Amino acid sequence: MNSTMLQYSAQDTFMEAFVRNFLFVLFGTIINSINVVFVFTFFRSSVFYNDPRYILYIHLVINDMLMVFFSVSLSVIANAWPTIPLPFCVLLLIMSSATHKNTPLTLAGMAIERYIAICKPLHHHQICTVRRTYILISLIWGVGVIPGLSDFIIIVLFRPPSIFTTGTRCTPTNVYNMRYHEELIKVMNGLYSSVVWLILVFTYCQVLIAARRASADKSSAKKAQSTILLHGAQLLLCMLSYITAVIDKIAAQLLLDDRKIVIIPNYFITNLLPRLLTPLIYGVRDKLFYSHMKRLFACKLLIVKVKSTQQ
């Protein structure tokens, strides 16, 4: 969640805060409503239950739905609920941070799974099992939660216990305002983001090169490259959220008093829009998933028409 946006919330007039939060809630509701269609299709079609590819995909969709919910909730709370209990605020921030970091890690896992399926098809069923897929998802959540938990541990170590019984404005700056310890948190989160970036870029380059060499069939090699490049494009799209604060700082220097007009489009483009496009591109592009979704909702519409005709 963008801390700069939450800080501006405290300075807004009622009308500015209402309009911005109304738009955020509207966008968030539309995005999650569309993603619910993919979740509904997955759970109503048992053919997807034993395929690691679709398990990782639906985890991506559910994670992004949670990310949209928590980030929009934090924006609304910053205006509607000036002071909330610190433990509740910390929980919201940890969940928002974890879901934010889970998306690129899940996309990396999906790219590796596709590489194994295309370039090592004989070993795919032995390597990519359902059990290992759920273990990978657990590891993704573990890695995603680490930065938030480290912040919480620093609070426990360096703040008095009485702070947990007080109320606070739910922004990262207010919660983690601990002089030198705040700088420690920034350094830790910066190192984490840098390491994740380096690992993901290295992984995608290696997978792309290996896919080109491992497949003797030119059509298979081309398919592997296009699939992995699509995951790379989706990864870059979702990683736009890492530059939200940078854009806000640039806008603050260039626009001065009018910098608030950048908040809504910036947050929408870098945070909300990728959470719609990433699942939508993958779900519609996959022929099997799209055919089940189309068949399922065509049947639903047909049932509604039959019932209305009978009445």
C-alpha cells in the first residue's frame, strides 16, 4: 500500500477524501467482481483441481483480490476512522504488504512450471505435483510475510508494551515512526525488494535461455518463449506498484500544490489496473480455462432464460 497516498489523506478536505475513496472502492469492486468469475470457474470445474498450472493461477487471482481489498480498505480507513487500535492496523499493513509481494513470486513460479511442462514434458508430472504446488504457495506466503513480521518484531523490541492499547492513524509512517529504527525498516524493505528483483530477473533470463535451447522442436521453443515472455510482461506490470511512491515524490516536486491530482491515476495505474489485467490476460488466453468459463456462464444464462420464459 502506498504510504504517501495515506499521508495525504490526513490533509484532504471531506469532499476530496470522499471522491477519492469512492473511486477507489468503485474500481476495487469492479476488479474483484471480474476476478470472482475466474475463481467461480475454477471451483466449479474439477478438471483444474489436479493441475499445478491452474492452482498457481487461481492463487494469483485470490491473492490479487485480497491485495485490492486490503489496500482499498486502508485508504478508506485513513479518512473514515482517524484512530484505530494499533494491533488491527499492524495486521492490515502486514496483509497488504504480503499480498503485494506474493504476486511477482507467484508469476515466477508459474513461468518455471510452464518451462518444465514445455521443455521437460516427461518429468513434468514427477516434478510439478499438486503437493509440491501447495508447498510452493506456502513458501510464497512465508517469504511475503517476512518484511511485515520483521517490522512488527522491531515494534515489539523498541516500543513500550502500552502502545498496543492505544489508537493510531493507520499509515506506515505513524506505525513505524521510531527515529533510527524507522530507517532500519526502510533499509530492510529496500534490501528485500532489491533481492526479489534480482532473483526474478535472473530466473526469467535463465528460463528464457533454457527454453530456447532445450526444445529441439522450433514450434515448441517458440511456444515456450512466448509463454514465458507473457509471464515476464505480467511481472513487469505488477511490479509497477514499486514505483508508486517515486512518482508521488516527483509529482510533489513538479506540481507542488496540485500534486494530489496525481494520486488517483497513479494508484489506479500502478496498483489496481495490474490486478485486473494480469488474471484477465492469462484466464482469457488459456483455451481450456476460457472454454469452461464460457460454457459455465452460457449454461447459467440459458437457465435464467428458461425460467423467465416459463414464468
